[in-house]
Amino acid sequence: MTTIQDNAAELPALIGLVQQVAYDLPAGYAISAGSRFVEDLGLESVNRLMLMTLVEQEFGVSLEQHMPALIELQTVGDTARFIGSLRAGR
Amino acid sequence: MVPLPRVIDGHCHLASSRCIPHGFFLGVAQNIARKMPRHAPPPDLDKLTRMLISQYEDHDADKLVAKMDEASIERTVLLAPDFSHVFDAQYSYEDVARQHAAVRARHPGRFHVFLGVDPRWGRQGCDYFEKAVDEYGFEGLKIYPPCGYSPSDAVLFPLYEICAAKGLPVLLHTGPTTPTLQFDTAAPSLIDGAARRFPAVNFILAHGGVNFVEQAKLMCNYRPNVYLDISGFPAVMAPGGWRAHLADLFAQGINHKIIFGSDWPVFSMKDDLKAMTAGLLEEGGPLARLPRPAVEAILAGTIESLLPARAQHPVSTAKAARHETNAREIASNEC
């Protein structure tokens, strides 16, 4: 279960980026760490690629070599932690 | 407990960047770039293209087989279109054929291959297609009309004659694709001339359950040798979403002509194979309300029946007869 302590510092900014590419988000839905890209946010492959492009611009990380791992990430929180680990050089 | 039906994926691709030219990916990236939020800095198109290509590194299909196992997919038809006539390609159609043959050898019994050869390669291409069928055991022809030819153009007839002689199906792309290719040769009705001229060849309208659906379903209903697949369904442009769209398609009386296809790896960032099959079969899903024989035919039986007899994995005469009976039952029981 995701907790506040688990959340990466990147989470708020990532949520902002997700809002930009989640065109079919139900009205009033609040994106959280636990939001799933497909089931909850309805993201298509195209939207997820757009998101990754925005993530690179926002966080100054290169995701090209990490695509196979990124595809397997199901939630916004998992992705925030992944980005956090990249930024920390882990 | 009712066992899950068998699944044969009738429309899938080897996720290998060696088999798909850079120009194809570039076109897809252009479309993605156009969709970016207006206030965002313009994306680097080359980088976006590389990110797309980086999802196509499963050259030996090991990852695909793992995904098939997760989804309980027994076998998969790998489609290998030939883009080498219209794009600069790393691999020739011969190279593509060799790679797919190697994948079959690495994963025995899991893959069928429909090989593409652009008809404009002429006699040489035609001869190679026949050789690949004989030597590698490939089971069908894949054609890609957006490369710039009608599927009923006479230039294809020599390839169709081989298919007629060897009992091979032909699968043709229908609908839009990468914007660097032609869309006006991708309408389902364009197969009509070939379907009439080659009644012994079965033609499968790839994405026919998703693109130009009215045309595709009419072709299936009135041409005995025309079928459609539902590959691309997660991205169907339908107001009620793909579940409602497929439920409507499955209520048209042509379920004996409909084939499941995942179009992997195109939707691998949205739904993996397990999510796709589970979504179709789940309670309230589009297959849940259909009679069991119809479900079995859509998920496996129909594509299996279109494969050459040698590829239908030990199907006894009695079993084949049962399949024929099932097909007739489906036709008469459909809602």
C-alpha cells in the first residue's frame, strides 16, 4: 500500500504532468500516487509516451534506456519513485 | 468450473526494430508530437522516435512468449509486413523471413508466420515467398496496401496464386497507419476484386473490426472468403469505448468471421496481453454474453481453421468435423 512516506518528492510535479496528458480523465477525479495509468486514468500508449517526453523536460532525466522498465510501472507513485531514483543516480 | 477457452492470437508482431524501418516509427512519432499539450516545449522528434523504437528490442520473442504465457495464449500469428519497397530498411524481406524462422525454431509450436513481400519486387519476391513457405513452413501472406497498391491490383495475383495452390490465407492491413504511408489504398472494400477472383483464398481484413467497420462487416457477411480481425480494439474511436463497440460488433451475425488479434506490441504501454484477454472475457465484457462456441471460434477456432492443414496442430478428421459443426452452430445461434 502506498503511504505518504513512500511518495517521492517528484510526485506533485508528476501529477501535474499526468493531468496534461490524461485527456479522458473523469470530471472531479483526483490523481494520486495510487492512480493506475490504464485502469484509472485511461492512458493510451501515445499518452504515456507524451508523458515520458514531458518528464524528461521537467526533471532533466533521460528515459530512453529505461523504456522496458517504465512500461511495466502501473501507477503514478511507482513512476515518481522511479524518476526519483534516476535523479539520485541510483 | 468452466475452463477458459483456448486463445490463438491472430494478429501480432515481433517487437524487433530490425524488422520495421526507422521511417515507419518516425511517422508515428510525428503524430504523437502533434498531440502534445500546446504549452509544452516541442518534443525532440528524433528522441521520441528513439523512445518508440526502444520498445522493439525483443528480437527473439522471449518477452512475447512470457507475455503469452501470462495471458494463456497457446499460439500466435506473427505478421511480418514488407516495408522495404517504400522505406530504407535495415532488413530485406529475406532477412525478416530468416529472423522469424529463427524465432519459430527458438519457441517450437508457439508461432505461425504470415510473411510479407511487396508485390512490386516482382518474380523474384514471389519466388522467395514460395521458397520461404516451403523451407520455413510459414503459413500465410501479409500484405500492406498503405505501401501504395490496392489489394486487388493484378500485381498481387501471382502471390495469390501461390496462396490458392498451398491453402494459405492472406491478411491485409486496413485503415490508417503511420502518416508517411498512403491511406486511400487501405479500405476493406478494395479486397472485393481479389476475393471474387480467388474464391479458394481466405482474406483477413486486419483491424476490420476497428477501422471502416461498416465496410468490413458487409464484406464478411456477403463474401464467403473474407474475414476480419479485431486487432487495435483498445484504441477504437467509438463513443462508448471498446467494450461497447465490440459488444455491438459481436451482435451482427458474423461471429464465425471474427478473429481475435492483439496487435502486440502496439498497445504494450496501454494493455498487456493478459489485460486484453481478461478484458474481453470478464463479467460484463463483450465476450461474456456470447454462446461458448462463438467465444471459442473468435478466440482460436476460426484463425486455426484458416491455417494450412499442416499447421493446425494435431487436428484429427473427427475434430475438424466437429469444428465445422461448431461453425455452423455459431452461424445459426448468434444473437
